[in-house]
Amino acid sequence: MWFRPAVGRRIDVVTGTGEDAIAAKRLLRRRLLAARAAITPVERAAAAEAIVAALLVAPTVRAAHTLAAYVPVGPEPGGSVLLDALRSAGHPLLLPVVTRDRRLDWARYDGALAESRWISGLREPAGELLGSAALGGVDLVLAPALACDLAGHRLGRGGGYYDRALAALPPTAPIVVLLHDGELLDDVPSGHHDVRVTAAVTPAGGFQPLAGYS
């Protein structure tokens, strides 16, 4: 199968299970990252505006009170407008803080960010750490992804941070990923530790429920 990224270049996707899936994920990550790097700043900004607009009107997001989100880095969807737009819409936000043992803790976003102590180039809230269990008190999670498929399989960067953290999430809380156009695929290689997501948001497609969404 294949997808057509925003820059218009065809990319083949190899799927599989076990060791084949691990290799397929690595290959797909490289291709997706290369496609994202080719998106111009103007295209990124337009994509971020479209994604945020779709999020703010989505009934699932509007019905949620406290959200967990993330700080977009570089070409990640959402850009610099994501967090303040959600906060201005009245959503209290929890953002991840990487700990010394490379796990995710959480802190409230008050409008300010500081450099991460442990991950170069990453910005985090500098307030009180609430503990990993704080994720159990949110109504919806916006999770980073390089791609996902129509069944809700999410492809991250390979660190496993979010798959471990999402274990604390209530089973009824939706998990939503933000993607560039062309990153919602028919199939994504997956493993048994991968946590499925319930919806994806793209600039052209808006808020799109995935298989198993309720």
C-alpha cells in the first residue's frame, strides 16, 4: 500500500508482524520524517491553522474538559498555535514532562514553557509535576504521531513513551492524533504493545473517527 504526503511524493509502506513489523516501522518512520521535512513553513502554518480549527469545533473535543496534549516540535502538526488555542477555548491542559528515567510525567500548562532537562530541543511546562497517574483524570488525549491507520494503529517515533503512559488513561477517554495530509494510511505496522487511537485530525479531512470509535 502507499500514501501520498502533502509534498506530493509517493511512498510505499511495507507491513508485517514481529521482527518484520519492527523493520517496517523503521523504514516508514524514515520516509515520513523525510516527507515532513520537505513541507515548507508556509504549508506548516496553514496546516496548523486548519487542524486547530477542526479541533475546536469537534463535538468530542468540545465535550471534554481537561485535555492532555503535547508541545509540537519542528514540523509536527499543530505548530505554535495549538496549545494557546485550546487554552483560550477554556480547556485546562496537561503536558508531558520527560523524567530522568525516560518516562512521562505531567504538569499543567499555564502559557509558559521551558527547555527539557533530559531531551534536547524539547519544551515542557515548568510547573509542579503531578505524577504519571494524572493522565487518569483527563477527558481526552491529543497524542503525537507520524501516522496512523483506519483501524487506529498509531506510529510514533519509536521511544514507547506514549504507549507506556496511555496505560493510565480511562478506557472511555478518546485518544486523538494530529496528522499532516497523507499520513492517515490504510495500514500501519503494529505490535501487541501499541495502543490504538480513536480519531485523527488532518488539515483537509478535519476530525475523522477511526475503527472502534464511540
